[in-house]
Amino acid sequence: MPNLDNRGSGTGGVELYPLPVPHNSFVPQISHLSRKVRSRVNRSLHVHDRTRNSVIALNELYGVPAKSGFVASAAQVGALDHVYRCHSSCIPPSDICKPDVALSELLRCRPGYSDDVSNLAPYDSLLLSVPDGSQAVVPLVGLLETCDANLLSGESGGLLRTPDSYDSLINSVGKAKPYMCPCLRDRTNYLSFLRSLVRGGMLVFSRKKKASVTPFFVENKGKGTTRLILDAREANQYFVDPTNPHMGSGSALANLVVPVGEDMYWATSDLKDAFYGMGIPEWLSAYFALPCLSASEVRSLGGFVGDVPQTTRFYPCLCVLPMGWSWSVYLCQRCHENILLREGLVNSGRKLVDFTTAPDLSCGSPVWLGYVDNSVIGGTDRAQVDALRTVCDDAFRRAGLRVHEETFAARNLDTLGIGIDDLCVLRPNTKRL
């Protein structure tokens, strides 16, 4: 890279710094243009903006403010051209395709994932926690309120980015490159893995795809099983950012005030394989395509492909909520809450939510916290806590979901990475640290 500190004392040349800052880019009306032309215009605007930001940064690093109203020297024009060409020829690369990057983005940075998973794990068909096919997948649309169900009504429902927004994102950050468990590069392992998903009603086979996802696995802490995560970063780029689901966590529990002289009781339960028991519409499945198969491989898995050559390519696509899709936590949380609210078992005034005032416990009525697939019921009346947990779990089962890990009302609580003892002292769970 040329030396930009080219003041050339004694040469008679004009000092290079401060570099003249390019004007803000003008955003033209491009909606009437073809997608290819819009993509080129958006890329040009993006390169211009990055050039401008780089020039501002160079001036700040050199310690001089930008000047206006002067004619740029030949050296300055050359420097600006060099910066522009650097950005024009090199779109910022995607994050390096490594498992820790995938784990960080898909698990630790999203609510609902980070509390009960640990390290990456190899594929093991005996340890994989997915539905076993004993219970049918429940259509997600039927579990949601109308406003949320409308999001899934089709490609115009509001989940997808506009073509311009997608093009702008790709021009800005590049297309995501997903990580896949190395064990599944072995064809025998991959087909064994897919066979488990077919058994659980989690796949459909299609000749077309919109985006790709790749599988990897993490340990379920303390459970001796592994959880399937889909690296859906490429697919996520097609979707707008998800709505905040307004959940509660350990922070909401810590805000509760227990009346003097009262004991606090807790009961919990969990929705088993919650994401993978909720079915998504057919149009959405095309955005979650796993690595392709031949027609003969699809047949070996029990799929119907029709009268096509053995080598015809098919994509196994997720037909359930993918754990790794940016909207999965929101939709699962909304299902959880809507099932209980529509049956009148709980009310929003007794719901624990982060960054809000905690419900009053002095009335004796239990409070409830829904955290994706976890249910926590708390209160000062043991019988009421047990009763509410029981009717809530019954409501989940009537909706077609599987419930497990049910606990009866007790003075201690261990959930969501925190523990509460019989003196109502809340501490981080050391096993989660």
C-alpha cells in the first residue's frame, strides 16, 4: 500500500493531509429498475459510503480536521482513488467458517439457546435428541395468534426482506458461509442422520431450494444427549430481524418481592424437542435446505420422488422450526404463551418479563415465566403452584406438544442458569458458568 504520509517537505508539493472528504452519497429512486441494475447501484453506493468513512478515519488518525472549499491536489486525488479501488475490489468477507463462529452467532447471541447447551459434539445417532415419530408434528399456524400466524401466510407475510434490502445486506457483509459437522461429510453418517429426521417427521424432499442450512451438534448440559443446531446464517440473511419476544429470565425472577413471613414455592416443566415438534408452511421449508441427495438416496430413506433418473438431485428441507433460524425463538415463545392465554389459564398481569415491574405476590396468586420451551410457576401457596403447573402442562399436551421434566412445587429452583434456595437467595448456577 502506498505511503499516504507524502507531504514531501522541500519538494514544493502540497501536503496530502487532510484528505478532502467525499460528499454523502445521493440515493436515487431505483425501484423501477431491474434487480440486477438495483444490485449494481446499491453496491456502488455502499463502496462510496465505505470510502467516505475510510477518509474520515484516516484524517482522524493523522490528527487533522477535514477542510472544505479547496481543490484537491493530484496526490490527494490519487489517494482517494486508491481508497475507492480498495473498497470496490474487496467486499468485506463473511465470518470465517469455523464452528466457534457458528456457535457464537447461533447460540450465545440469541435468547433461548445459551442456557442449556455447551460444547460442540460429534454426530452420534444414539445421543441425538430429536422427535422419534411417536407423535405427529403440530402445524405452527394453529398454535399462534392471528397476527403472528399471518407472518407465515406466504412470502408477502412480512418475514422476508425486500430484494433491495437483501442485495444491500449481501453487498455490505457478503454471503454467509455455514459450518457443518465434519462427521456428516461421511455419506453413511449423513444418511443415518437424515433417517432420524425422516422418522421424526422433520423433512420434506424438494427439487428446489431458496437457501441452505447445515447441521452441527452441541452437548445438552447434564443430560447426556446432543442437540441438533442448524447453521442458518445464509437463510437468516433473507429474513428481516425478528421481533422482540419480551421474555423473562433470571433478571425477572430477581425482581420478585416475597412478603415477610411467606415461603416461596417453584414448579417447572419443559416442552420436549419443542422447535422440532412445530411444523412450518411448505413455502418456508425451501429456505432450510440441507445438502442435496440423489433420487436413489431419497428412495432409500423412504421418500417419494416419482419416475425420475436415479441421479436426479433432491434437497431434504426442514418442515419444522429450525433451531438456528432467527425467528424460531420468537415463534416458539409466542406459541408457548398463546396456548396458555387462550385457555384462560394465565393472564399477562402475572407474567414475569425482564425490565418490567414484577407482579405482586401478596395476593397469593402464582406468577408464571415462559422461556421458549421452559415453564416456571412460582408463588407462596404450594397447592396453587402445583395446580397451575399441572393445568398448563395439560394444555400443552392437548395442543399436541410433548411435556417432560415436570417438577412438583418445592422451595428450591434450578432453571435458566440460576438457582434460588429456600431462603429466596438467587445465585448463578456454577454448572452453567
